[in-house]
Amino acid sequence: MPPKFKFTREQIIAVAFGLAREQGLTAVTARAIAGELCASPKVIFSLFNDMGEVRQAVLDAAQAKYNTYINRALTESLPFKSVGTAYIKFATDEPKLFQLLFMQERNVIPQLPQVLNLIEDNYETILQSIITSYGLPRDAALVMYQHLWLYTHGIATLIATKVCVFTTDEISQKLTEVFTGLLLTHHKEKNND
């Protein structure tokens, strides 16, 4: 009869996620997880093939946590602005998870038009929210999305790395100013055609 293990995969993932949340993914080691569980690292390797599998589970859990912020924002009356605000709030509430998901070097470096589709699970839904809310054609909505993501990512990065702090009102005002400017530019270009 195979040995019974004291811990489940879910418990190990929860401990690993907690370590990543507090200290970053580099803190997710077999020894650190075992120390938190007051167990031997053997427990981990009896339930996971390797630490890569554990780290992937942590990434999946971080992505799920982030998605709760975005999915909630998509139900708001101004979904696109709410998504930007939620992105920044995630960086504020979960700086290590934000860094893990959005500030890691990548093996393949995409061009700007492809990056959002690669890093954002809700890409099409967010893009559609711009089209629907503001009556923009898809190409104009994509330009708005790209510009606002660059701006929003900058604010979120400053917050997640503790370079700068912003109030909720400052964030709202800055996002509104940039979006309004982009919308005016779009309308001006459209009227010049």
C-alpha cells in the first residue's frame, strides 16, 4: 500500500503561493515550503514532479487572483476605466504577484500590438468594452487600449516597486485625462478624414 501523505497538493500550493505573495517567486523553494509545513522536502516531491510544477501552480494561482480584479472591473458602469484602476489596485494590493505576472523578463519579446493579447486573459472582453462603451471602431479601440495600458502599466510598476505612491483620486484623474486626450485626438482625426 502506498504511503499516505500528511499534506495535499492544494496545501502545498497555498504555502508556495503565500511565499510568492510575500517574498516573490525566488522564495518558493522546496526547503522554504517544507519549513512552513514543518515537514521534509520529500513531501513536496511525493506530490509534484519537480519545483517547476510547483512554481507553475503558483503562477496559475497568481493569474486567478489577478483575474478576479479584472472580472469585477468589467461589471462596472465604465468597464475600461475600471479595468485600468483594477490593474493598478492589483499592483498596490499584491506587489509581488504583480511583479511575477507583469514584470518578468520573457523568452520571446512581442511587439506592442501582440503584447496585450499575450499577457491579458481578458483581452477580447476588455477591447470589446471600449468598442461598446465609446462606439469606436476596433482599430481605434485597440489604439486606446495600447496607450492606456502603457500609461496604466507605468503607474502600476511605480507602485509595485515602491518608487512612487498615488492616491485613488490621483489615479482616477490621471486615467481620465489621458483617455479624454486620446478620445479627442481620435475624434479630431476622424473629422479630418
